[in-house]
Amino acid sequence: MRYDELVNFYFEMWAGKGHISQLLLGPPGTGKSSIAISLSERITKAVQGSNPSAPPAICSILDLSTKNKEDIVGLPSLKDGLSSFFPFGWLNEVTDPDAYGVLCLDDLPSASQSVQVASRQLILERRVDDRRISDGILILVTGNRREDKCAALTLASNFRNSVCSLSLDLDFDLWADWYGKEIDLAPVIPSFLRYRPTHFSSLPKQADDRGQFATPRTWAMLGRCLAIAQKQGILTDVASGLVGAGPATELCAFINVKS
């Protein structure tokens, strides 16, 4: 599905209180986690349209690939002779009964097995121990696919059978439209990618000798620093450090011909 289609679907699921956890898979650097940001902005507009004094929607993004089990379930402790867990702030935020917005559990397939197991109750039962996720919170899980060769693990079959699994399709025109609205991005990038569309998005297995490969994310990053790199005379080096040596060489040749 396209980026805009996914945001529309997730918004309608949120509006209808459809408590089905959403699993979004796709190649690296294609904007999966940014969908949570776009969705929270849309939810904020909808709520503040009828209640201008309402706070902005929550957009809590947890990068599970960097987490330990305790980051999900909390830190163990003893109280009155009984064991309990002290939760981290993110859980207090999304379990407030009045909370609304998005909880994005990012990069689940790349998380350790213990984190995946700890996340399962949160995703499937909308709770951690006795703390329940607010009805106004949509849970969005994101990750890369195994075929992307990004150290993604196969998710358990009972988990996959309990979530709505969708894929993010690349759409250059939609990305270029977003890119063109950003005032700090060099306009030559979309022009080059229209000329060489195969460089728009690649996979880790296509990386150069330093491990760099082109994605929509790295092209946008290059767009932000291209003018400075040109001014310093180091554009080839900077571009190679973001999108890989091959695309960088072709981009610099394209710019030279254009200028």
C-alpha cells in the first residue's frame, strides 16, 4: 500500500477504536516509522477540530532493536515482600485513560528474542502486566522483511496470525511531492532520480564496499547537506557516505552536466 493509503487506513481504524494492532513491513529507509508521525498529526487535527484546547496526540516511538526486555516490562523490585515492576515513562503516558494517539513499536523483527516475547503481551493484549493501553491509542508495529537482509528475524506464527500485516510500497511521485514541499532540500535530487529511477531505493545486499546504500531516507539526508558539500568541494565524498559510491558518482556527473 502507498504511504497516504496507509495513513488513511490507520486513521479510520483509530477513529473507529478498531483495537487491532497493525504490523507494517517494508524495505529500510522508506518512511515506515514516519507514518506514525503523520498519523499523530492527523489525529491531532481531528481532535482539536472539535476541542481546540485538547493536547496534541501522543506519538511514542520505541526503537525495539535497541531495547532490553526491562525497557518493555519495567524494572523489577520488591514492595511489601512482593515482586513488582516499575514502568518507564512511555508506558505511563500511553496507559493514561485519556491518552490518544499512536504507540509505534519500531523494528520489531530486528529486536532480540526476549524483547519480542516481552512485546507480545503489549501488542496482542494491549497491556503490560496490569496496566492497560488507553482505548485512544493505536498500536503500530514496524519492521524490515527477511528478504531485505537487515538482520530481521521471522516473527512467531501466532503473532502474525493476530495482527493486520500490511506492506509499504515505494511511490516515487508521492515522495517527490513531499520532497518538493521541504524548503531546505536541494531540488536536483528528484531530478536526478527521475533520470535514474533504479537508484531511488536499494537493499543492504547492494551496498558499496563501506556498506552504504541508497534509500529515500538517505536521499533526503543528502538533499539537506548537498549545498554545503558542494561549497566545500567534497560532494562526491559526502554523497558516497550517504547513498553509496555508484549513485554518488552518477549524481555528481549529472550535476556537472546540468551546471
